[in-house]
Amino acid sequence: MPEGKIRVPNINLLVLSGRVASDPEVKFTQSGKQFASFSIAVSTVKKAKSGDGWADPETFFIKVTAFDYLAEKVQTNLQKGSPVVVEGRLRGYKYNTPEKENIKAFDVTASRIYPLLYAAAPYEGQTQDSSEYSYNGPAQNEDDDIPF
């Protein structure tokens, strides 16, 4: 590699935790592929400028799309308010509003979803079930079958 040139790996991996902000909606693409879409509320907390305590959290709502097996699990196991961790990749897309505005937006295509348990810790004799839903099928190019 020539001196002074750094090769940057091409990694698109995102891990977010938050609460499901809308009940998952399951649909099918024109080719019959099942997908579930929902949004999650992700909050960031910062120290207060005064140095005492914490400032009000800033909350972002992020659209998540899950395909195939993962869509089925989302439909049956997640609902508005569920705590969740989503692992996936960031996808950018463009669309036009009815007012003919060009909008650039982002969403997450999920590869794994971890529903979080409400219990803080297992009690004696109980094992904590850390359910994970993942779809490890062939690498997909969902851009060919975008549902919107």
C-alpha cells in the first residue's frame, strides 16, 4: 500500500437500544416477501450544563425494517413500549413529498433483534432467557424489492 494512504474498512453496522415507539406493521412486497416495520425511540442523556445532574434526554425516532423470519418474530413478540436492542445496517433512501419536495432519509434494516426483559435480574433458581431473533440468510439486496 502506498505510503500515506489509509485503507478504511467498509463497515455498516448499527446497534441501537430503546423502546418500540409504534406497533409493528407487517406487509408483503410485490414479490411476496414478508417485512415488518416499526420505529424505536432512542434517547441520549447528557450531563447538565450546570454540572449538577443530567439534562433532559434528547429522543430520536428511528424506523426499523425486518424481513422474513425476523418479521414474523417482530409481529408476535414486540408491541409499542417494548424495550429492545436492534442490530442492523443503515440504509439511505430518497422520496418526494406531495408538495414535490425531495427528501433524503435513513432507516435501519435489522439483522438481529433482542427483546429485553422487564425484570432487572433473575432471582435465585431462575435463568434469564435472553431471546434473540436473527435472520442469517444469504446477503440480501433489499434495494431491488423496496416496499415503499
